[in-house]
Amino acid sequence: MIKGIKGVLSRGRPPNPADPKSTQVQSSTSVSSKSKNAETSSSTSKTGVSSAHTGGTVDMSQGRPRNGVDDAAGSSSMIPTQAEGPQITVTSVDVQVNDAEPFASSTFFSQNVSFAPGNAPQPNISPNEPLPHHDNNGSTNFTSTPQLPKSGQLAINRLKNAPKDVIPVSKIPKRQKSSRFYVTEAANLEKLPSFNEVPPAQRQELFLKKIAQCNTLFDFNDASSDLKGKEVKRQTLTEMLDYINTNRDVITEPMYPAIVNMFATNLFRTIPPQVNPVGEAFDPEEDEPVLELAWPHLQIVYEFFLRFIESPDFNPAIAKRYLDQKFILQLLELFDSEDPRERDFLKTTLHRIYGKFLNLRAFIRRSINNIFFMFIYETERHNGIAELLEILGSIINGFALPLKQEHKTFLSRVLIPLHKAKSLTLYHPQLAYCVVQFLEKDPGLTQEVILGLMKYWPKVNSPKEVMFLNEIEEILDVIDPGEFQKIIRPLFSKIATYPNSSDVKPNQVAERALYYWNNEYIGSLMAENVDVILPIMFPPLYRSSQQHWNKTIHGLVFNALKLFMDVNPKLFEECTEKYKELQQREQEKQRSREELWERLEQQAARRTGGKVAHIPLPPAMTALDPELPPPSHALEIQLQQTPLTHEMEEDIAGVIDTGEISPAGSHVTPTGEPSEAPPLRRKSMIPVDREVLDELRQHKSLDEVMGSADGMGISQPIQDPHDFCALRVFLYVMNGSTSLKRETSVKDQLVETASRLNTDERTRSEADYDAQNDMKEGFLVKDRSFRQQFANLYFVRLSKLKLPLLKAAQSRWSSLPERPQHVAKVLDVQQGELAYIIGTVYMDMPLKPNILNDITKEQWIVAPPPRDKYLSDQDTIALEDESGRIVLTGDRLKYENLVTGVIVAVLGTENSLGEFEVVDVCYAGMADQTPSNSMDAGNVKVFLAAATDLNAFLDQPNYVAFISGLNIGTSDDLELQMLTEFLTGESGTTDEQEKSRAIVRVILAGDSLSPPVKSSDDVRAKKYGYDSTAYDAKPAENLDQLMAELCSTVDLDIMPGPNDPANAHIPQQPIHRAMFRSSSQMSTFHCVTNPYWFGINDILFLGNSGQPIDDIYKYLEGDDRLNMAERTLFWRHMAPTAPDTLWCYPFQDHDPFIMEKSPHVYFIGNQSEFKTSVITGETNQKTRVILVPSFAKTKSIVLLNLSNLECEQVSFRTI
């Protein structure tokens, strides 16, 4: 009999995670035999230890098999403890080694271990005492030398001379297994009452009992054992999960340690050895994941713990006593589980802990880094790398700017080296996402990342090369044009090696690399830098088009060559000629070598009397086609070490431009400036903001600012109740707080607020910008197809506005004595009955443009002159809906100023002619409006400033500058220079500079470029079609220079207009950033649509470049464009004449021009003069309407005060 046993079998871990000391227990163990047949029987005793399967005895004093099996394979990470009770029952674990699959499963055996808490005697068994083993009769012997088994692998090893079986035995891996747990012996769980069956006062005690009941562990290797206990535990876990989800204020402080201990008891364990292969041998499609047998219980434990952390009752201040660093380390060890379901729960759990516990964030990042370091530099074996990278992706997304040095170090030492692992396929999408997140945060890290990828670029692994190319494309999608220029040479020198490859396997890589030319943004970057890229890519592309056997590669190569040819035909021809010259020189050299070889053969034959056999030309000289030239940066390094001869310069000139190669000892940077050495790695540099440095130099402390406060009358306590109330409102508006005391002086209570308001005069004001992405998406045209009909646009418009218009009509006409009824269809109107109908207005105007105008142009008939108005005496108005059209008549229509496309409700009767006699008209009215506190906040500031003389702190409004119709051409106008200096604060009086400093955003509302001026030469047909010399880039360069100066100090949005390089129909898409080389590199430069929704602070803006109002003007009498703009708000549609006479895209499922919200500011660009008004809706909606004048005509801009929405005109007209 064994006298004692140690109760701790884990590898260096104590039984209790909260107790750092190991617990030793004394027990009496009876060891009985366990036969091979009894192993599969449910009635077999679990107290037997078989050595026949392990080939050796079990060293119970050391807690591991004596035959050398690692103790980690048969140990558990913790022993569950019991909070109450005088006795603890524990079951320890041993390992069963199966001949067919070692460590595929585990065998549990039970021990009756009894001790009083705190009094654990030492075991009294000596390590040298003989250990028990089983003989063939099933009895237990205690001898120093165990008997060897007669069957199994060890029995075969005994028969050395026996014939061996040469037939391989197929290994069938087990796809389900259970981890090593300490299983509770004789766990007779009884179902506790549910929470609804006990009074509320006893539910906390019942909850703790249920948690203690869930500390019981079961053996899942034997599916038929303890079925009742397993089901009771599962029901208990489910009941606790529902209790937390459906009730509030149920998590109390005593529950925290019990819940954490239950989670640790059930989950913290030693992960068993891996079953599936790792590294390159693992195939995600062939190798099924290994699932945990104990998952029915583990899943509910994970869900319960997640709901516990996410509960509104959860208090991190209490939980941090128990969720410590040791808990995090044990949680991270579980990420090595082979079960993907468990890793998914672990990912969510760790992410929630990271978000809740600020004190653990740095430790969690360091611990994850340690796992990555061990994976990269030691083992390359871990199952949870993808999940950990996914957690880090969300963490990186929340990094503050500028990035800390530790985060950049993590990128260079962890994320980039992770690309070299053999198992990259398992986690590459998550890894690429993390890298791209870093580059979006700091574009200056692009060169370091690209060079790092070049360092670990695979040589012969094609699938891995495809993954690298995928990641490079994701990086190029977010790269800045300036950073792209720095990585052109190393990147395209690598890409140039793929198109010319003729092997079968790398064709996948070549095809993936050539797909870069199908990416629109990457194609624009290549077009901007074609002078550098084409000399590198032309030789391999041209050679591949001539020699490659794959048709798909041929098509992609021709596509790339066509793109280069379209961008720069002249450079393409130069590269073609240089390549042909290089081939001719190579052929000439080849012929000279052959002639020289023939002369040598003839001379040798003459000397030997013709007895010399023919010797073929050496293989190195037989290729007529030249070898692929080395990358340009490699040539540069070679040229730095070898002096150039005239012949070498000619050879290199055929491949790259020698003008780009600097003299020996220097290197040409992407900007063209020589440096001392080629840049192998560049560290990210934080850009220095000159304005920030000026602000720091001119900084004044708060004591200096408040030094003259006594003279300003704010150092006295508050006496006037009006001042007290006004100050309370002001502090609420500015700080969100109303804590105020009467006995405290104004000075003391305004210190913090004044410090925020006191900004240096050289610092640009800031405001919160809202891109209104949900509204903006409607103006972005993704599939530019014009095959669909425009009728769908009218149907969508009518269906969207019919319901609000019906409500407005019922409210307007329901109180009439005649009680008019709504007729759903216009063709159902009854003659003589007063009713109202809803439909779309159609203006039948003979002078409107039509298709006949195009026919007259084609037939060389003199076309009618363009008209400013479409009005005539023959005009008729009709109302149309899904059923048909009815003509409207009546004197009322003369005062309504209707245009085609407006959705209206008309009240009247049908006359004898079948026309609808209109007596009243109703519109949908202004849409709902989000309340804005800007004007109220401004009034509070003004009132408080007047009451306490705080103008120095409070009178600082912010402005938005609206500029339209710049019409920049080839000449430099003095007014434009004055405008630029005013907006940048470089000119003007002190008040004007203060006002320019307060401008938070500049809006260029269309027609920034002047229309092209046609000359007599343009009329004559060109000999070869398009004349490229007719294009003048000077206007775009002048505009780019002006915007670059503005973007250096303020955010700028440029909207396209009728004369700008964008699509002619509305909505006009953003002008391509490639048009503006300097401005596009700045983060403050934004190309937007026309029309354009955006928000600043809580103010909603909507504007267009003037085309809708210009088209409406042609329908109506008079020239009051401000009234026309106001009417579009009541029509609830900004461009009703589209698509009749205003070009627009044929939308099918929505009408983006419907105003679903009423803006606070509605501006119209390119108008002849400045006008403004404020209109009010029926539900107190208020909108500031602004007609922005054309700068080319009026030399003026408009400034809008964000505090009270007042606007003013600023003129720059010279004498």
C-alpha cells in the first residue's frame, strides 16, 4: 500500500492561484488492477494505475511517470479548492500513452485525499521505496524492478529476432480530446432551487451556492460517467447566465472572488500536447481542428464570465483585486488551445478586460509581446497568434497621435519579423491589418515597413510571396504620394523580377503582381511617377510580352504597358528605342564573339593540320537575349564602388536613365538631392509644426493672463442674481458643468474656462468637423452606368415625398367647410368635386432644349441662339403620378413659381375641359432639423461679456469662409494674392488678422479653374487627331499653389463646378487628387462632391456650386435667386429640374437631392451677387441661406460666424 502522495502535479504552479505556496496532502490510495478489457467498461474502477501502457512505473512521489514522460503532459494548472468544509476531495491525473498516437488522450484516476484546511502533513513515502506495478494476473506487486508486458510496443521490442511488420499502419488522429483536469471524486451534485423559487433576500446566498457547485469538475473522456452531475452543472451554469442577463443590481461584492475562482477552476489548466502538425505541414483544409471534449461546460463558463464583465453592475475597482497580472498570464496561456471555439471566446474576454482595466493595459501588451518574441525567435509554435493579432489590431486603432516610441518599436521588432514564420498563412490577414493601422496613424513609417518586408521577402515560397504582394497592395491603398516616392525603387525592382519568370509555379506570383495595374489608386500613383517606374519595369514587361507562354500573363502585361503608354507616350517611345538599341548591341557583341571563336578554331586547325575537333561556343555566350538587368538601386551601389567607363555608361543607359545616377560616393534620394549613403532603414520622424513652436515661445501663463483681473471687475463675489444665473448657463455651455457657489469670486470660477479660451493670436482656431458620411454616400456614384431610365428617379422622388406632403395637405385643408378629400390618383378626379391630388409638376415649355437641337447641329442647320429663359405664352403646367397626367390651370399658378420636378399637392376641381382648376397649392415644407446650440451659446457669451467685461476671453467667434468662382487662369491676379494673405493672416490690421485666425475651414464652392478659351486654331481639324500642345497646365498649377498655401494653415474643401475637371452631370464627383500635386500631400486638403453635406460643431451645412439655381432661374420670371433658393427648402428638394433640363445621374433606388434634413446653413456658389436671409419653418426650423458671389466677378468672399450664424462679405477689389 502507498502511504502518501503529493497533491501537486502541475509544472511549477500551486493548487490555488491566490495562494503562492504549494499545498501538500496526505492520502491513502488503494491500487487495483485494470485490465485492457476493463478500460472500456463503465463499471471499471478508476483507482487502478496501469503500467502496461506506459512501459514503466509511475513515480508517485514526483507526480510524473518514471519512464521520462514530461510532467506537463500529465499535470493540471490548478487544483480546485473549496471555501468551506473540513475536508477536500481531489482526484489527480496520470497520462496514458497510446502506441498509435502518443499523448492523444488522458486517463484519470481517483484518490481519496483528506486533510483539514491549514494542516497538510508531509507524505511519508520514500522516493526509493519500491513502487507498485501490475503483473499479468491482475495483482499488485511491490518490487524494485517491474515486470515487462507481454503485449504492446514494449513486448515487440523484447523480440529482437522476430520478423518485423513492414506494412505501415495508418494513423487516425483523434479530433476530440480533453485537457488534464483534477476531477472531483464522487461528485453527487443535487439540483438547487431556481432563483424564482426563493425570496429576493436569499438569492445572493443561492447564487454563491450555485457558483460553489460549479467548481466541481468531471471526466469528459468517459462519456457515460457522471451523466447526472454533468447535466446538473450545465443547468446551473445556464441558470446563472440567464440570471445575470435579465436582472439588474444582482452582482454584489462577495460574488467577485467566487466568480473569478470558478472561472479559474474550470478553465485554467495545462494545454495538452499538439495533435495537428504545425508550421508548413499544417493544412487548414485537410487538418480538422481538435475540439475540447469538456466544451459543453467550458462554453457556458466563458459566456457567463463575459456577461459578468459586460454587465452594467460590474465594478472594475472591486474586480481589480482579483483580476491581477497572474490571472492575465494564465489567461494568455489558454490561447495555445487547439480548439478555435475556445480561442474565439478568449479573444473577446481579453479584449473586454483590456477595455475595463486601465492599470492592466501596459502589462497585457508586454505579455502579448513576450508570446510573440517566443514564437518568432524560439518555437514558431503557437495556436493563438491570429487571435492575439486581432486584439492588437483594435488596440492599435485606438492609439493616440503622435505614436509613442514603444509602439514604433513594437512595429519594427515584432510585427515585421512575424512575416518570416513558416506558419504565416494562419495569421497573415490579421498581421496585415495591424501593419496598415500603423501606417494610417503615421504615414512616415511606410519606408521602414516596406524595407522590412523586403528583408523577409520569401525566395521560393510562392503562396507566401502572394501574401506579401497582397499586403503591399493594402499598404499602397493608404499610402501618401510623398511616401510612395521614397519606396518606388526598392519596391518596383522587386516587382520587376516577376513578369519575366517562366516557371509554372511562380505564374501565380507574376499574375498577382501585375494586378497592381488594375488598382485605380495605385495606377494614379504610377502615373504621377511614371518617369521613375517605367525605366525599371519596361525591360521585364516587354520581354514577358514577347516570350512568356501564359495568356493571362500576356493580357496583364499588355494592360500595364498600355497604361504607361497612355500616361507618357514620349517616355514610352524612348524606353522602347533604348531597349531595341540594347538588344542590337547585345546581338553585335554576340556576332563578334562568334567570329572571334571561329577565327580561333581556324587558327588552331591550321596549327594542327585540321585535326582539331569543333568546340561549341561556351554556354555563357550563347544567349542572344540579354539577361534581366539588375535593379536600379543595385546598379547604384555597384557604380559607387566601380568607376564608370564610357562603354559601361552606354550599357546602363539602355536600362535606366544615367541622369538619375549620382557620382561615386553619393546616392540620389527620391527628391533628387544626393545623400551620403543609400538609405537602408529610416526611423519615423515626428514632424515639427512651426505654429506649435511659435505658440510655445509666445505662451503666457494663466497667472499672467489673470494678473489684471482686478481691474476688469471679476475678482468680486457674485452679487447680482442675473449674473449668477448667466454664469451658471455659461459654465454649462462651455464645460458641461453647473457647479457654482455664490461666495466664490467670478475670477476663481472662470480660471479653467478662461485658460481654455485664452489662445495665442498666432494659433489657428479649431472646430469639430463631421463628414456626414451617411448623407455623403448618396452623392458618390460607384457604378457609372447610364443604361437605366430616368423615370425611376421621378418615381422614387414621388414615393419619398408623398407621405410628408399628404400630412401637410391634410393639416392645411382639413378645416375647410367643404371637407375636401384626397384622391390617390390624378386620373380618378371627379368633375365638380373639391379634392386635392399629389404628383410631380411637369412644365411643358416649347423653348426648353430638346433632342431636335442635336439633330440641327448634325444636319448643319443653324441652331437657335441660347436663351436665358424658357418662358413663353404657350407654356402649360401638368401634374403627373403613377396613373397618368392632368393639366393644371387657374390664376393661382401665376404666383407659385413652379418648375418641373417639384412634388406638390393642389386643391381644386376638374372643369368641363378635363383640366384641374387649382385654388390652392401646398408643399412638403422644410424637413426636420437637428437643434443647434451655437446661436444660444453665442448669446450667452455676449450677455456674460457685457455683464462682467470679459470680452478678452469670451468674444472669440469662429468663422467659415465661402469662396466661389475663383476662375484661376494663367495670369497671377493681385486680388488672389490679397485673398491668400488675408486667409493665412499675413496681411491686414490687427482686427483683420484676428478674424482670419478664427477661420476654421475654407470652402471652395465650384469653378475654381477658368473655362478654356477657344482660339481660331482649335476650330481647324488636327492632322493626327488630338493636339496635346493645346492643353495648358498653368491654371491647375496656380490653383494648386494657392490651395497649398491655404492648407498649410487651415482645412480646405474644394467642390467641383461647371468649369472644373469633373463630370458634367450632378452630383459631381470629387476632383481627382492627382490634379494637385502639392495640396494632395496635406491632410488638411479635401476633395468633396457637389452638392456637399458636412457639419461643424453642431451646425449642419448643405451647399452646391450653383447649377440647380441657375437652371431654376430659366423657368421663372424675375431674377430673385435668393427666393429661388429659399423655395427649394420648402420643396424639400435641392435640384427639382434634374433630370429634365439639368443633367444628373439616373439613380434607380434613391434620390440624393431630397433634403431629408433641414440644414442650418444652405449656401449656393457662383452667384452674381452676395445675398443672405434666414427662413423659418412651421416647427421653428431656422436656416441661413447664402448666395456666395463669384470671386472673378465681385472680388469678394463670405465669412459665416459660427456663434450666431451671421455672415458678412469681405471684398478684395483693387483701385
